[in-house]
Amino acid sequence: MKKNKSTYLLVLLLHVILAIAIYAFPFVSKVYGILIPLFGTILLINTKNKNNEVLLVASYVVGSEVLLRMTGGNIAHEIAKYEVIYFLILGMFFSGVSKNSILYLFFILLLLPGVYIGANVLGYEVDVRKTILFNILGEVCLFFSALYCYQRKVTLLQIEYIIKALALPLVSIISYLFLYTPSIKDVVTGTQSNFETSGGFGPNQVSTILGLGMFCFFALLVLFSKTKMAQMIHFVLLIAASFRGIVTFSRGGVFTAIAMMVVLIAVLYWFANTKAKNLIVVLSISALIIGGFVWTYSVLQTGGMIENRYANKDARGREKEDRLGGREEIAGTELTMFMENPVWGIGVGKNKEYREEMTGIVAASHNEITRLLAEHGVFGIIAFLILLFTPLILYFNNREHIFLLSFFVFWLLTINHAAMRLAAPAFVYALTLLKVSFVDENSVPREQTV
């Protein structure tokens, strides 16, 4: 047990050192990006995925995606989604899939008409293959993730390892951000999303992954910190992730993290006994106090700008007419596209081109729901309903999956503000489909029969 604890601490430290190495020698990021799929493949071939090691590898890929994008370590922008798909196919080769997961085969088939239409209506100046892949790859990643995870039996201990695998690269991201912009005061001049505080990368995506990190460190602190040292480490990481998430000035990831934590606390409270409920109340009050301190520090570091940002005001404190940074106008155009093409939709990848013709706005979709409606029509509605209701229905017979609703909230809120630009919402959604038990059923001794 002590060896496992010391190994975990060493791995955390190595990820801090990794961030320092990448900051000092940028080429290290490319080496890191190559080593992940290499070591992941070796691990799966050696273990033959006997204990669902593929979930750990895929989790690590998801956690490292933004770090590699931020530091130029990816050989291709969408490589993380391809890697997740590759690893899960490898996992299915060793471990098979549930026959009931055919529901998600139906889901992906519903999207094919939109792909066919998109391939035929996109303009000549557009790279058709690249445009369609950019818009559909998130759903394809979700399909393979769901196919593997559907009703696959795992233990709560395995869920702990999945969360840790996801969180490890986030330690590197947080460390890198502090190296990149050690002084927040020097780079904050307004209330717009800030690239300087986001490592020079897209604040929306950085906020999204840091929000997921906030939840991971919160879950590890509350449920999986058995020593004072582990509690202190996860506490510090939670505060660091929260602060860096807030100062990206992109609100979506932070709001999502708060919602996930509230849902987890509610689930724990619902199933807890009286003594545990009192502890959860104390924990919740403590979380509010700590959150207040982090927020106050963020306000001081940003000269009050972050307060204006969350109050939807500009740098001078004037109320903004647009509450969602233009996202509502983009979503509105997609709803118009759906109303004009309700059955078949306008075709995958066409919405950006169509929007420019309609309004002159050149922007990709931020909302996966309205994009599904616009590009896939009624088939998109059915596909979304499959995604929406399947985890909730499974939850009735899967109450031991205490993270199911939190993971579901992450997927649902993230696709509303960041679409599926990252692999995270697709993979985390699939984690809601796992069949979780507190103990390994195969290890429980059975009564002898005569």
C-alpha cells in the first residue's frame, strides 16, 4: 500500500517536471505526444486489456489533449480523438462489446444521411473531407467510446484509477500555465477571454479541461484521499485548477465544474446515512468558503475584471447586450437552418458556409445540439435523444455509479458551450454507460454447492 502511495506521488511530481521541461525545451512536447500512443499500445498488448486498461490509456489521452495542443506537441490537431478511437478498438479486440450496445450503432447510422448530403453540397473552395471530419469526428469518437463502455462492468476502484489517469496530465497543464503567465495582473486588460492566461491557446478549451480537472481533484479529495498527504495534494491542485480556470475569463468550464460538484454532493447526500450526511454538510460549507477565497483572490489578481466578466459587463462596468459571446446568434442561425431543412438537414459541415451567406458571420458552431439539428434535421433529433436518455435510463439499475450524473452533466453542458472540439465530452459521456459496483464481483467468495 505504501509503495502505491509513493508511486502515485512520484508520478504527480514527474508531471510537474514534464511541464517545466516542455516550457524550457518545447520539442519535449512532440516527444511526449509520440510516447503516449507508443506506451499505451505496449501496455494494452502486454495486459491484453484484462482489467480494462484501455480506459486508463484513453483517459490519459483525453487529459493530455489540451496540453499537447497548447504546446504544439500534436502531429495533427484532432489526433487525440483518433487515438481514443484506436485504443478503444484495440480494447474491443481483446475484450469484446455488449450486444446491447447496438443502440449506438443505430445512433451513428442516423448521422450518415447528413454526411452524404454534406459531401454533395459543400462549396468547391472547401476541403470536403477535412470539413466533414472536423464536424463529425466528435460523434465518431463518442460512438466508439460508447460501444466499448456500454454496460461494461468495472469497480469503484477502477473508476478512481480512471479519474487519476485523466487528472495526471492536468497537473502538467496547471504547472505550465503558472510558468507561462506567473503574473496575472500584467496580462489582464479587459473582460474578454484571455489567451495569455490560457497558455497562448484557446481559453474556451483550456477552461473546459480545467473545469474537468476541478471536478477530478474534488472527487479525489472527497472520496479517494486516504492520507493527510493525499488530502493536502488534492486540495492544493483543486485550488490551483480553480484559480487558473477562472482567470481564463472563459466561464463555461468553471460553471460546468461547479455543476458537477454540486451533483456529486447531492448524490452522496442522497445515499448517505445520518452521520455521513452531517459530514457532507460540513464539506459543502467548507467548499463554499474555500471557493469564496479563490474567487476573492482572482478578483484581486485581475483588478476586478473577472467580476465584471461573470456579471456580463465590459472593462468599464457597462452591461453587455450579448450574454454568451455571440454564441446565441450562432445557435439562432442553426435553428433557422433546421426550420428551413427539418427532415434531412443542410448536411455535415455546411452550417459555417450557410451562416456566412445568411449573416456574414464567419464562425464555427459552439453548440453541438443546434449543430445536430441544422446539419442532420430530424435524424439529428433522434440521435440526440438516444444520447440524452440512455444514461438516465441505465441509472435506475446502476445506482452504484455515483459519478454517472456528474459525468452526464459535464457532457451536456460542455457540448452547449464548446461543442465537441475536444475528445473529453465524447469519452466522459461514455463513462456514464459503465456498470459500476463497489467491489469486484469476481473476487467475492461464493458458497460451495454440494
